[in-house]
Amino acid sequence: MVANTPVEVARRPVLIDVKVAQGHVDARLLVTPDLAGFAGHFPDFPILPGVVQIGWAVHYAQEFLLLDEPVIRVERLKFTCPISPNTPLQLSLIYDAGKASIDFRFYRQLDDANELLFSQGRLIYSMEPARE
């Protein structure tokens, strides 16, 4: 009898490369088909839910820009193209300390002059330090 071993489900895309400089993050990502975000959304045409994309922006801002404050709202949110399995993405995060905000964009550079925008928005952080 073979024991059922839990299958590890990926929560985030594969991080291929990242560059961090003075409040700016540029990351290259690969959206793999095994991501938990695709489960049930939708069986015959899997697309990545917007809430997952926002969660990734928050996660990478925390990991690479060390922003631990809570996000209190999201502004200027636009989803312009669905993200499907096996999609290569680029993520841009730009931190504005004065506004306690991060502008994020998920996109793919098509050539020197053109890009395909998947989503964008602004994360607004609490100006108050997080309480323990």
C-alpha cells in the first residue's frame, strides 16, 4: 500500500531574475501551471485571479523593499490581459516613500518599443508602524 503524499502546490511564480535599486524592483517571473491560483479558475480556460496578482505585488514589495506595513487600499487597479499558465512576466515595483505607496505593473516586453500589459495598480501602505 502506497501512502498518499501531499503534493506541494506553488503559491508564487518562478523567480527567474531580480534587480533591486533605490526603491525600484524589476523581476522576471514565470507563471507555472501548478500554481494554486489556477485551481478552479477556470477548468477549461485557466486564468490567474486578480487577487493573486495583488498578493504577489505585496509579497515582492515585502521581500525586496522590506515593506512590512499593512496595505490599507489599492488604487488605480486595472486588469487588461488575462495571465494563463506558462506565461513569462515582468514585474515592476516603484516605491514612493513620501506617499507610502508602490506602483506595480505585470507586463511582458515584446520588443524595444512595445509591451503587453497584464495588470497595474498602486498599493497604499499604512503610515503607522505595524503593531505586534
